[in-house]
Amino acid sequence: NLRLRDWMELLEELKNKVPLSFNQEELQNETIKNLQQELLKCRSHLESDEKIFAEKTREVILLNDAMKETEK
């Protein structure tokens, strides 16, 4: 029982030391903000990758066409 009370006191002490500004809603808002920034960065990378893929696809088509012409 003494250990439980010690733990409870320690928990209460820690709660009092944590700044009130770190409430659950603010932590969630910060997480959402970070995730939105990460999403924007990933979308930008995806757009770049899609452009590269389209360019390489065009190159393959041109090379296949050239190869077919040389086989005639």
C-alpha cells in the first residue's frame, strides 16, 4: 500500500510539473500540422516521380519504334 501511495504521489508531482500548454488538443494539432507538411512533401516527390516515369515511358516507346524500324 505504501508503494502504491508513493507511485500516486510521484504521478501527481509529475502532472504538476508538466506545463499546462501541452494539453491533448494542442498535441493533436501539432501532430496534424506535421503530418500535413509530410503529406505535401510526399505529394511533391510523387509528382516528380510521375514526370520522370512518363518521360522514361516515352523514351522506351521511341526506342521500341526505332528498333522495329531497324528490323524491317
